[in-house]
Amino acid sequence: MAPGLPTAMDRPHFIGIGGAGMSGIAKILAQRGAKVAGSDAKESATAEALRALGATVHIGHAAEHLADDASCVVVSSAIRQDNPELARAAELGIPVVHRSDALAALMAGLRPIAVAGTHGKTTTTSMLAVSLSELGLDPSYAIGGDLDAPGSNALHGEGEIFVAEADESDRSFHKYAPEVAIVLNVELDHHANYASMDEIYESFETFAGKIVPGGTLVINADHEGARELTRRLAGSVRTVTYGEAEDADVRVLSVVAQGLKSEVTVVLDGTELVFTVSVPGRHYAHNAVAALAAGVALGIPAGELAPALASYTGVKRRLQLKGEVAGVQVIDSYAHHPTEMTADLEAMRAAAGDARILVVFQPHLFSRTQELGKEMGQSLSLADASLVLDIYPAREDPIPGITSELIIEAARAAGADVTPVHDKAEVPSVVAGMTKPGDLVLTMGAGDVTDLGPQILDRLSK
């Protein structure tokens, strides 16, 4: 058994092993020598990647998929109590472990950097993973999305640093004890779990309180929610702020767009530093500055880390170019919260010049649409035209009266050109009829709208 592998997880069974967070933990355990098994609702490239590491992956959920000798069953908050494998675990007396506890166990004995915030976690975690790898530090990492390079959402490295995306949605980030924590922003989201901003602040305060003695909180100086959190913490933890605000410890002097890249100038410890971020958008440049500040807090020289950040070329689904056919580029965006939608559309505007932008948007979750549907519609006014699909339910049951029409009405009230499409299969043909050479098409949302990119490209080729 590989060093650092918790004995209780030497034969883990993952329910929902194909999920972004779950698969990452499963990969690291497999790389550390565990006998990994699990199940997922459907076949996927992730399932194949896990099998290549020696894991047993079943498709569909059934009691017989759980081996009698499993050392534990790993679940996320998305797993329902009536899952047959969960019921079988109870019959057999096999311990059930939340994925956050499993991830916390994997970080034990290492130097964790935990990246939190309502938006930007995956990108910032990825920037750190790639740049630290570029410097030869061989970090372990667990990310909520697949990197363009090195091509995975997780890795067991031989170095002492562990970079992890810290999920606030179900308060599971309270399980971690990072040496360095990043808070990118603080907004109300995940409405099924948080009733107010006060609850959100309390949750982030708890997270900050888990930083190990002598550790550091890196936090946004430009975002009002993050500034309020800083005020509430009132010096209870060593804090390094970053951003364009005059009082930021790591101050951003400029972000200059250069096509699909940005040149960023910061002042850190009185020294001016200029470096390149190889993805478009001001928000991504700020994510890179957060990563820089976190690395410096861990003792990595800024002059080495800053140029290494340029080696980050993106994460799948974060403004990822899927292809170009007939002069039309198709780009995939994971944005599903109005702040993210606005940021990605503004980044595309800055990079695309006079090109027309067409968005295919799929709302994610009934609860989020209920609370933020108006703001989603307003974000879509930044596009030249939009198609809006039905709500992707994910783990939720429908809420009476909550449909995509809430977004469509708000978008039209904001002057947007919006067309509802209830049958996802019709989208490629509708897009083909609307586009002309030079246009950009964004498939946007956290659900299966991502599947439409290749279909749109295929239709455009005919």
C-alpha cells in the first residue's frame, strides 16, 4: 500500500464515481495504491480514465455493485438516501464517508492550499496546479474540472503541496485545514442550502477559522462580499488581500487584453511585476493574481511563479474552444450564475472585437433560477442573440411555476434577442440557421448543454 493512503480507504466504493469531485478523489486513491470501485449513472470518458488506473466502474446503481469487502462507501451530497448501494452499505455495516472527509484525509501530512469562493474556484485551482508543476514542485491536486494540460482533474504528486478546490455549496469545505486558503468572492448561491447572506458569511468564517496556525488567508480586495468577510474576521487570521483596490496588499495596476491573452501588472512587496495570463478575461487575470499571492504565502518566489502561470492554458468548459467550422467558432462556458455569465460574455466581447456572439444557455437548478432568473436574463443582454433551453434539474425536483420563461422575460425586458428552445435536439439546426462566418457561439451552463458543441459543429459542416 502506498505511503499516505488511509487504511480505511484502501478498498473504497464511490457512488457517483464519474462526478467531477468524486472522480478526482478516486483517481488519487487509485494512484496511491487503493483498490478503487464505484458506480455512475452513465458511461463516460471519466469512467474509462478511472478504469485505466485500475478502478472497477459499474454503470447504473445496484446493490450487487457494492463488494462485501469494501472498506468504505464514499458519497457526495447529491446521493439520495434511497440509493440501493447506500442501503446495501447499511446492511453490511460498511462505513459511509462524505467526499469532503475523504479529500481531507488525502491532504493529511501535506501543505494544502484550499481555493474557495462563489466563482472561479476551478480556474484558480488549475492555475496553481499547472504553475507549481511547471516549477517542478510536483503537487497533488483535486479540481472540479479537467485541465487542458496536464489533462486530468486530479493527480497524486510526490511533492509536499496539495491544491484543492474547496466547495462551499454544502459546507463541506469546513472539513479542510489548509496552510493557505483563498477566498475569491462571496455571494449568495446554492439557495437550497443557504437562506441568507448571513448564513453564507458564517460559513466562510468557519472555513477561514480552519486555517492552520501561522497560515494565510488570501482574499479579494475588490469584491464587496469578500471585503465584508475580511471585516468580520477582524484580524483573527493572517490576511493578504489582492485586487485593484488602493489598499490591496497585492495590487493589480493593469490588465491589458492581448487577443486571447492578458498582460497583468501587479505590485507585490513594493516590487512591480509583469506577467502573461494565457486565457482571455479580466476575471481570469484576477484569478491568476490570487494564485500568485497564495504561492508566495507558501514561500514560492514571485519572480519564479509569475512566469510559470503563463503555462496555464485553460480548463475544459471554461471558455474552451470546441472548434471552428465555416468561419463560426464554438466555445463552451460553464457559467451558470449571473456574475459568471456576465464575466464570460464581457471577456468574449473584449477578445472578439466586432464579432457577433450567440449564446445557447441552459439554466442550472430550479432553486437558482427562482432566485436569480431575472439577473440571468439581464446577463444575456450582453449577447447579440440567445437561445434559452429548459432548466437542467441536476439533483433537484421541479418547483411549481419556475421555468426558463422567468429568464426569457427578464432578458427581453433588458432588450435582449431571446428565443426559447424546448427540444435540445433542435438547437444545432436553429444555430446553423442564425449564424454566419465570423460569429461566435457560446454553449453556456453547468448541465449537459456542453454536449451540444460538437453537434453544432457537425451541423455547420453540412
